[in-house]
Amino acid sequence: MQNQGFSLGTCKGIRVRLDYSWFVMFVLVVFMLANYFFFFFFEDIGVAESWLLSITAAILFFLSILMHEFAHALAAKKRNVEISEIVLFIFGGLAKMKKEPERARDEFVIAGAGPLCSLALGILFLGVASVLEPYIRVGVYGVLWYIGYLNILLMLFNMVPGFPLDGGRMMRAALWHYTGNLRRSTRIVSTLGQIFAFLLMFTGVMLIFGGAIIVGVVWIFVGMFLLQSAKSGYYLVALREGLSGIPVRKIMTTNPSTVHPDVSLRNLVNDYFFKNRFSCFPVIRHGEFIGLVEINQVKSIDRERWEFTRVSDIMTPIENLRIVNPDTDAYDVLMQMIDVGSGRLPVLDNGELIGIISRKDIIQFVEFRETLGA
């Protein structure tokens, strides 16, 4: 996921971010509620009230997802697993861990906290709806009933024993605990997750042929998302094992080509990017590392201004960069790259630049080890 969207603030020290794609799902949920749910089940409700109740229900639904993710995050924090942020996006929510749990029982508890929260919310909303039914408007009852029902469905959906769903993570934790083999356990639940994803996509196709085009398309995209996540989940574990105990100094690119901050962008393009075929260069002034300049930063500047714009005008200064120590575990560095959304990080030893580490370097290292059986 890309870091697009805006922050909603922090709670319990955890940043909450709303991805732009979330608005697509929000509008879709409101549209379907107003035109189908309230229209078919509550015929006496007017059009304006139907839309108002639909917006309210959609907000409560996404708040329920947020609470589901907070349950994961708080359980993780209690087990010293750091959460970088919670993101709401088109397919729901995600509590992003900076590092995977090191113990099977920690992963089991963290994964189970979300469905347990959804179950509690479902029981709460359905209970409140039942108790207040004689005293509230039928539309309000419909909202409470709908949110309770959706939370129960959310719990059941997440308990499917396939990666990356919570049930898959709990099953992986159990297999990991009894076999001691994280990679084999991940392969099993990843395969189950892929099978479930294909079933969702098949169901989506059947729904489209049955006339439920919007719902069918949603199921197909959810299935595609789960399929990719299931595959990448196993790949990350392979990376984790392949990089375990490997310091960055063994993988990084040493003695990287550097550029002076006063070089113009035109010279940077002609004499550095084209000649060296690198997409990033460390910026050095008087032997001191002061930042990084990347090709995307040049791309954002009009060509007419290249002659008069200097590297120092567009580079990312050192104070805004994540700095890596040469003895840091390579897997930890990869997680840092994912966390900050960067493809490469500078490696400094006692303040001196000694190399650049990139995702490409890390992935190629693991692929070579896999090929050689090392």
C-alpha cells in the first residue's frame, strides 16, 4: 500500500490514516444501503431519511472496522510488537506492524483480538436493537440491526483459516507452535488463503451473471486482493528466513557514486542518471553526507528549469532520511523500507556514508541464496 491519504490523528500512541481509496468503498456502501437495504426492508422510510440512515450506518460500519484493527494494535503493543499505524482503505482496515511477532502464541493472541472485538460489537448492537425496538424509529432499529449483523459477518469472514485473514494467522500460529516451522506453516495457510480467494472471485462472477453486478465486482476485487496478500505473505516469510542474521554490510552497495549539491539538474541527468543507470545518488559536500537525490524528484521539475535548479533544491536532506547502521539485520531494514515507503536507505558508520541498501539488493541476495540452496 502506498502512503496516500491523510491522518485522522493518534489514539493510544497509534497513528490512524485514511487512504484515499476508502472514499470509494464509503460511497459504494452508502449507495447500496440507500437503494437496496432500506428500500426493500423499510418501505415506510422516505428518500431523505433513507440516505441519512445509510450515511450513519456506513460511518458506524467503518468505526467498527477501526475498533477491530485497534484490538489487533493494542494486543500487539502489550506483547511488545510495535504498530506503525492503522490504515482504513478500500478493502477495510490494516494494523501495520513494524515487525512480525517472534513467538507463535503472540501472533495467535494478536490475530484473535480483532474477531473477538467484532463479535462483541455484533452482540452489543444486536442486543441494543432488540431492547430498544419498541421505543425507537424503525430506521434507527434497522441501522443498529444492520451494524450488529455486519460485525458478526466480519468476525466469521476473518475467521476463515486462510492467510492473510485473522483465522489464517491463528491457524499459522498453531501450526508454528506444534511444528516449530514458520515457513512450512505459512505455506499451508497461504495455499488455503489462495483457494479461498479463488472461491470469492468465482462467486463474484456468478453474482454478475445473476444480475448483482456491483456486489459481484466487489467480491472479485476482494478475492484478487486476498490472493495477492496470500502470496506475498509467504514471500515475506521466505525473506525473513533468508535474511535472518545477515547484517546490512554484507548486502549493501559499497562506495556508491555521489553528487555535489551545487550540480544542476541538467548535468545530474546527463552526467549521472544516464551514464551510471542509477535512480538515486547520495549528495556529498566537503566529504559530508547531507542527503539523497532521486530520479522522481527530478521528474517533478519542469525541464525548462533544470538548468537553473540545483541538486540541493530538490534533494531529501539527511534529517528527513531513515539512517541505517551497517550491523543492522537486513530483514529489519526491509521492514523499515516498507514502513517509510522508500526503496533505498543510506548506510552510515560513525556519521560517514559507507553504502546504500535497496530493496533490489535485499531481494536479489535472497534469490541467490535460494538458487544456491544456501
